[in-house]
Amino acid sequence: MKKTNWRIPLYKVSNDSSEIKAISKVIKRGMDWAIGPEVEKFENALAKYIGARYCVSFNSGTSAGHAALLSYNLKNNDQVLVPSFSFIATANWPLMVNAITKFVDIEEINYGMNPKNIEESISKKTKIIMPTHYAGLPCKIDEIRRISKKNKITLIEDAAESIGSKINKQKVGTFGEVAIFSFAGNKILTSGEGGAVVTDSKEKFEKLKLIRSHGRKTIKNYFSNIQTPQYVELGYNWRMSSITAALCLSQLNKIEKLINLRRQNAKYYQKKLAKIEGIKIHTEPKGYKHVYQLFSIQLPSKRIRDGLSRFLAKKGIMSKVFFEPIHLTKHFSNYKIKQKKLKVTETVSERILSLPMYPELTKEEINEITGSISEFLEKL
């Protein structure tokens, strides 16, 4: 489809004068744009918010995940269990460290990896279980954690879409040994690009810092310090910039407000959509807090889903499929991985559609979106 000037886009970045003030401060000081104090301040603030001991920031969620997998020194035949219903980086991370990606089907409530399917997929080669918290709703991470502990398999959370979500009072990012977050343009907390790994492990914290910055032992004020650094292992240049960290700090300071606005919009969506037959709404089970990075619905079929998306597009309303099954992509077909049919993944992927969701979305806009959905379905 050709580029459209969306009247109601899928997302908008929520920002105010605090972001401008934060990055202006970094720019005007004329130095330390790369390794300035904002980076450590953000890491400390994010760790505190999540409830973890340590945080290491990165220049993207993808590099954060890559670093997390590298820190485990996996071998060629080691397997990592992941969902196919996720962003492709989730499935690429094992391949980036020469491990094997093994896909597990999802369940139909939270759209996270099905604990029963995880147990059936575990083998002697399984070293890591890495579930995704889809769209802002925690997966059945309590059950998955019990499975990982019982089988003595490492648990890593892909929390890229779900910062601030929780089960009862425990936030995502604190169930596994490490957790990966993304601050890409459409995320709840965004700096355009950026990522982080949180952990309670001092050993992992130190390892991740080496991976992130050329295998170099940390020294204070690197660009204004005459001390010769020590390079102790292979590393990469995956550091978050000071400007990015300043943006992240500004966003983090108001994250609960942003989440509450999303939840209010989701509640209004649900009220309007409840009157329309043929739609399944992705809602939160009891005890779960959904932060609605995405607001997704299911339609009765792929044909109806695709037709609705085109109908909304003609009205200048954007919608998008999150996600197509990764195991069916051309990229993964090249690996010739033996794969059972992922029935729920494939069914949900054929019917899912994400609607516009952002803090500044108005009731009038939601009325127009839901009214258009009703109009389309009534014509069928």
C-alpha cells in the first residue's frame, strides 16, 4: 500500500516541553553527548521503577536482546524456546549467537507462550525459555517460571512491549533472570530508539557492560579521563547516547500518567466495541495489568480482517497486523527448522488487528474508529 497521510495514525509520541528541556541541556553543555551522566541516571531510575537491582542501557531493544543472549555463552546445538507470535528480533536473537530457535505455540487469552506447549517442547538441548509479553499484557509468566525452575532452565523475559505491566503487584521484568526492554518509536516509553536489560545478577550486569562497550572495563568520564582503559574481551558499540537517555528519563518521569491515559482509552474502546458482534477484544485477566502498548482485536476471519483494514485506510484510519507468524517468514524457511504446526499462533495471526492507541487519542476519534468498524461489519 502506498504511503498515506493518516488522519488517525496507529501511534503518536506523547511529548511536552520536558523532553525539549532535557535534550537542550545535553546539547548546550557542549560535551559528553556520548557517555554523559544521563545514562547512569536513567539506568538507576529504570531499575528502581521495574524493581530490579541493575540495569544496562543499549542503543536499541534488538542490541539489548542480542547482548542478553551473548552473556550466556550458548553453544551451537543449544535451543532457545520462543514464540512465533512476536517481533522478529525475538526469534533472531538465538540465531545471532549461533544457537537454535525453537518455536512454541501461544495460548488464546494473553497471546503468550502456552505453558503446556513449553513443557512439551523442552529437551536436553533447551537452555533458555524466552516468552514475550504481548502488546502490554503479561504472559502466563508465573506458570512459565515454575516450569523453568522445575527443569533448571534459564528464564529470560522479552518485555519490549510491556513496561509497567504487572501481575498483582509484581512488574514484568522481575520474573526471569534478565528482562529485555525496548524504547522504539511506538513504545509506551520511547526515545525513538533505545533498549535496556534489567537483572538482579551482579555477574550479568558486569558482563553486559563489557558486551555493550567494546569489552572495555568501565572508567568514569571516558572522554575526559587520561587513564588508559583495559579491554578484556570482545565487545560492541551498543551504548545509549546521553541525548537518548535524557529523553528516556523525561518519559520515565511521567510513565504512570501515560499508562493511565492508555488504559482509559482502552476502557472506552471496550465499551464501544462491546456493542459490535463478531469482535474479540484482548482484555486483561483478573490480577493482570495491561498497559496497552497495542490495542488489538480479533475478527472472525482473515478475509474480514484484511477487508476492515483496507476500509479503515480509505477513511484515513491506520491499523496494522501485529504479528504475522515468524516461523512462516521467508527468512526462517531458509533455516529448514523442523516445526510442528502452531495452530493458535496461525489462527490468531490471521485474525488480529491493532487499532490506533496513544495517550492523546480522543473519545471522538475512538467513536469514529469504532463507528467505522460497525459500518464495515454491517455491510457483510
